[in-house]
Amino acid sequence: MPNNYRIEKVSSLLKREITLIMQNDLENDLIREHFVNISKIDLSGDLQHCKIYITSRAEELVRKEIVESLNIAKSFIRHNLGKRIEMRRVPEIIFKDDIVIDKGLSVLKLLDELKNKNQDINT
């Protein structure tokens, strides 16, 4: 059984260091121009695989380009992680677009529309 406390600590450390690498070390204008944030990190129990979910205020196509460019630069990011943190083995990383926020916003928008229609019917 994996140690959840350890996974949380390593996830937090990875999030902080990857954010710093994205801000300071990556020379990608696409990432620098758009506000890119790590929303969640899924780390496997053996600390060998890591899924990093990112959010951005950019449009969907631009977000896909950002995720693609981050996945292209993942070996550079992983190499820099190895320099910054002491781990036996730096996990394999993969970047994914976090669409949960977009889905939540669309649900809230639908609820507002239903509320407005209901108010129009009642008046």
C-alpha cells in the first residue's frame, strides 16, 4: 500500500519545481504569453509515473498547443527536475489539459440560463 503522505509531499514538491521550470527555464513564448497553471498532479503509488494537468485562460486550440509543446519539452523538464530535487528516480511525466474547469463553467452557465428562463416564465 502506497504511503499517501509521501505521495502528497512528492506531488507538492513536483508541482512547485515544475512551475518554476515553466516560468524561468522554458523559452517558449506560447507558455509565457498565456497564464499556464498546474491544477493537479496524479502521481502513481510507486512514484514512477506522473500526470500533470494544466489550466490556462487561453482558448481550447491554444491550450492543446501548450500541452503539446510541454509534452515535447518533458525530457528537458525532467532533466531539470533531476538537478533540482533529490530522488532516486525522477518520474516519467506527461502533460494533459484539465477540462474539469471548463465543464464546471459550462454547467454553471446552463444553470444561469435555466434560472433566467424560470424567472421570465414566472413574471
